[in-house]
Amino acid sequence: MIVLSGSDIDDVVKFISKLDYDHGKKIFLQRVYLDLNTACKLHILSFIEERSRSDISRRAIQMMIDDYEREYGNLINLVKRDILMWI
């Protein structure tokens, strides 16, 4: 079961409404705080793989989303069905 606070719901509604007209645009979402060890490894991986740190982070996030959706279904459809119907 998905549990969101009021401000989380507002953010989700805002993002979903943007999807109707703005499909491929990249946006700056938030800064990510990493411990020093992880940050160092990210820099090393970026150098070795010749990819930006943003690209590596984006791919890791997309992999987690893909894994979740394989098990539970499309996240946007889940939210539209289970949460937005109650607003």
C-alpha cells in the first residue's frame, strides 16, 4: 500500500499532470547527499566508465524503478488508480 503525505500527493499530482503534455523533457529534481566513500566511488566509476555522475545516478534510479514495476506494475498507473481517485 502506498502512503503519501499531503505535500507528497501535491507533488505527485503536479508531476502526473505535466506528463500529459511534456513527455521527454529532463528536469533537475533534487540534490542527492552521499557519504564520502560512496561519492568517491561515484567519481571513480564516472572516470572509468566515461559517463557523467548524473548519467550513472539516472541509470541506477531507472533500474530500481524498472525492478519495482516488473513486480508491481506501472507506478504512474498504480498512483492514478489507488491514490488520485481519493482526491
